[in-house]
Amino acid sequence: MVTTKADIESRIISVVAKCIGLSPDKLDTSLWQEPLTGYVLNLFEVDLIYILFEIEKEFNINIPPESLEQYGFSSINGICSVVQDVLEHT
């Protein structure tokens, strides 16, 4: 199954919004580069772990630890890049 970048982004936004209790339209593209633990979204480490598990479940993938060590999950754009990379190499 071919997954487009737009599809990946849409699914990630849905998962993140569900995990943090926001409507997906509140996660405007201007926020995608903001740190998830920064003052704008103000998430905690446990929130990122929850998002990680839900992303893995949504895409039926395993995110490698190296992606987390390199701050791959620090922003929505980062999550999109990590997921796209994992999907391309599976």
C-alpha cells in the first residue's frame, strides 16, 4: 500500500490531537515545527511516550531507538519525518 506524505501527516495529526485532547484543526501547520514540550503545546515526556505508542499502532511500525535519540519526536514535523523514513525502509 502506497502512503502519501499528506496521508501520513493527516494520520499523525489525528493521533497527536487524540492523545493530547485537542481538535485536529487546532494543530495548525504553523505549530508543526514547535517543540512538543515547549511553551506552546506544553506536553510532558509521558505524553510523548503515549504518542509514540499510538503512532506505532496507527502505522503498524516500530520506531527505532535511534530516531528518538536524535530528537525525532520533538515536533510534529519530526514525527512525520521519522514515520515516513520507517515506512520507506519496511
